[in-house]
Amino acid sequence: MGLLDNMKAKLGPAREKVSDLAQRHGGQIGQGLDRAAKVVDEKTKGKYRDKIHAGTDKAKEAVDRLAHQGGDTGTGPGPGTGPGAGPEGRGGDEPGAGPRTPPPPTS
């Protein structure tokens, strides 16, 4: 068993626990994120409002993804996949990630 397989086996129960917590308390987590965003926005006098809201939205999406992973066996896409990800699910900025496909040209 390789190191990665060993780590996956040990982290499996933790992943299930986090998923269960996200399912049960997702609304409270979202409210906490909104409150924190409001406080930071007030402290910065609205200077970073767009970035704060974008970060809050991404955090809420992450909680939603965690909440829906309850029955997931870990065989589907996970972190490091999607646009910009390199081979083997690694992010494109990592050494050895391989060449990136350039975006299509705009006219």
C-alpha cells in the first residue's frame, strides 16, 4: 500500500464526519460566514466588498460540496481537478504538472 493509499484510508472517517457536520449545520455555517463577512466589510469601510463577497460565496459552495459528499466513495472528482488542474489531479502550478492548455483565442 502506497503512502497516498495509506493516507486516504486514515482520512476516510474524518471526511465522513466533516460531511455529516456540513449536512447538519450548513445553515449555521452560512450564517456565520455572512456575519464574519459583514464585520470585515464594515471594518474595511466597503473597500474590499467585492472580494469579501466572492470569498464568502466560495466558502459557502465548499460547505455545500462537503455536505453532498456523504455517500461519496472518493472515486469522483475532488480537490485539484477541474479547470487549470494538471495531470493526476495536481494543480497546474505544481512542478511536474505538465503543460497547460492555453485558453482559446478571442476574436
